Amino acid sequence: MEYMTQSSEDSKGSGGCIFCDHLAESDDEGANIVYRGRQAFVILNAFPYNSGHLMVAPLRHAADLHELSAEERHELMDLTTEAIEIVRAAMRPEGFNVGVNLGEVAGAGVPGHVHVHVVPRWGGDTNFMPVVGETKVLPEMLADTAAKLRPGFAAL
């Protein structure tokens, strides 16, 4: 509801990078960051396709995978793998969509900072609402999802 009631000017934000902006905050819980590693971090998607939708991104601002060091790419993939297992244990999805959208034409909402989407899926989790109502219906608030997932990331 907060997003839907913002003015169009408010929703544009500062024009900076959403990932870098959240990393600069001192409150990881408030920023929906569930884990910070040495080279990468995990954040809940504020506008998820499904409950449990995470994004894994490098700490360093880089637009493409080839701009990352081998160590950054390694941690990005390791954290993606860990995120899948943590979501699997906490939320019991039946499958996952995992992907990287490189460039605006490929669907990247934040084309300047590469990130991996981890989207848990359940049978029948899509319905007519996105098509007819141009809206998503999610059964869980982000704070509730974070509470389920934080213990798994705390163990890393």
C-alpha cells in the first residue's frame, strides 16, 4: 500500500542506485537486507513476484557480470545457491525461477547494478490478477518473509 499511495515524484527516489542506497543505510532490517557477505549481499525484493523473492547482488556497483572479479562472481553464485536452500527450508516452495536480466531491454529494473533474482514458485501461484487487474496479490508481508529467512542467513 505504501508504494501504491506514493506520489509519482516520491516513487522516483533519489535517482541513485537502489542497491547502493540500501547498502549505505545503517539499518539492514529496515533496508530488507537479510545477509551481507564479503563481496555480495542478499536483499528481499520490495516489489516481489512471489513471497520470498530475493535478489543477490555484489557489494560493488557493477552493471554486468564481466565487470566483476572472479571472487565477486564466485560469492554471487555461492550466495544464490545458499539463498535457494534457505528459502527452500523456510518456505517449502515446489520450484524456483533464478535469473539475471542484463540491460533494460532484457527487463533489468536496475540496469546499473547486476543482480540475481531468486523467485520461489508453488503450483497455482499465478492467477488472473496480474493480467486483468495489473496488480499482484501476495499472501505475506516482507517483514514476515524476512523473519522466516534471517535465521538461515545468520547461520552462514
